[in-house]
Amino acid sequence: MGKISDNIKYLRKKQGFTQQQFADAMQIKRSLVGAYEEERAEPKYDLLQKFAEFFELSIDELINEKIDAQWKPKPKGDASNVRVLSITVDKDDNENIELVQVKASAGYLNGYGDPEFVSTLPKFSLPIFKQGTYRAFEIKGDSMLPLTSGSIIISEYVENWNDLKPGETAVVVSKNEGVVYKRMGAKLKADKGLKLVSDNPIYDPYFVPVEDIMEIWKAKAYISTDLPHPNPEPTMESLTTMMAQMQRSISQLKDDKN
């Protein structure tokens, strides 16, 4: 907690507040301010968020950056800016895969960085996902057909959003759109944001501003109760593939005759 306590003390003094004045502004007891600055207690997520807003910082900066006279804030919209990530572990200290169901999506927008909220989510593990941090999201709607509503997307946490490549799919958590599963339409741009594309062509692509994005999780696998049919109905994509194969076969026959 060293950086948090040092940062709170430095920022409070920089703005000319006594502990009592700062406590009054935060609507907490002065003794709590002293406890936080002396590392005798740790502020909860809601209070950290209040501190960050008061000092015009991100929570990540308040927690992880050493803020002093030499410190310079990161440019707004920097896609490499790491967010607060809360996880849970099993009895062997291995990270769990927490499940965010559709009914919990609204709560996740407020509690995604709160360890207490994350600890209430259902948890499981899979032997194929041991390295990395993973979370599972239940999707809703038909924007990503053939993945049906109710499918669960198992995703890996993306620390640097610039690592995302066009065409990859991911779960994007943002202030206005909530929790959505989409395909990346283009590289992230600070001025435009992140272009999201639905696999269902009836839905138009759209941009999410960088400042609205809270988390991004790259899709790695999915779980669905809709099993493949032995004789699926042909799709436009499958018909196009069949036509291309037929054209290659016809061309090969012509070449053989010649």
C-alpha cells in the first residue's frame, strides 16, 4: 500500500489541505486520513475512486504510480494505461475464472475493480487455461451469430489495448455500451476510439471512445449448449466456399486435358 499512502499525503499537501480539511472534503473522519497516510488502513474501492476523482487522476495512477514533483501524468486516451484488476484465487493460490452472467452485467460495470464484488461471482477453472488471467462472460442477443445468445465467452485480460489486432474477437466493457462481445474492426485510435464489428451483418459497426473503455478481454474459447447439427443448413459463406472449390476443380480438369 506504500504508493497509495505516499500519494495521498503528497497530493493532499500539494493542494494545501490539512488532514482535517481533506477529511471534510471526502466526508470521512480525520483519523481515517491519518490511518491511510501512515499505512495503518487501506481505503476501499469506492473511496479510492472518490480520491482519484478529487485529485483528477485515474485509480490506476493513484495506486500504481509514484506521484511526486517529477511525476508526469499519462496523456488522456493512452491505450496502454493499466486499469485496476481484481481477481480471486483457489486454495492452491491459482487464479480462478470468474463468470459474469447477463444478470450481473450491470453490477459488473460498477464493481469490476472491487475485490469484494468480484469475489461474489461464480468461479471455475479449466486445465487448458493455466497461464494468464481469464474471465468468462455470458453473451446476449444475436449480433455475433452463429454464437447464440447464452453462450459463454472465456477471455484473457488485455493489459495493452494496442496489442489487439483487427479481426480478433473480444469482450469490451465500457461505460455506455456495457459488456459486449465484438470483433475488432481496426487498430485502436486515440482520436476515434475502438471500432467494433458484429458478425451478424444486419448490425452496423460502431466506435467506442477510448475514455469510455473500462476493460478488454480477448476471446480464447466459448461454451455453448447449442451443439453442431450433422447436416447444418448452408450459409452464404459455405456456399461461397463450395463455389470456389468447384471452380478450382473445373480449372484443374481443364489443365489435365491440356
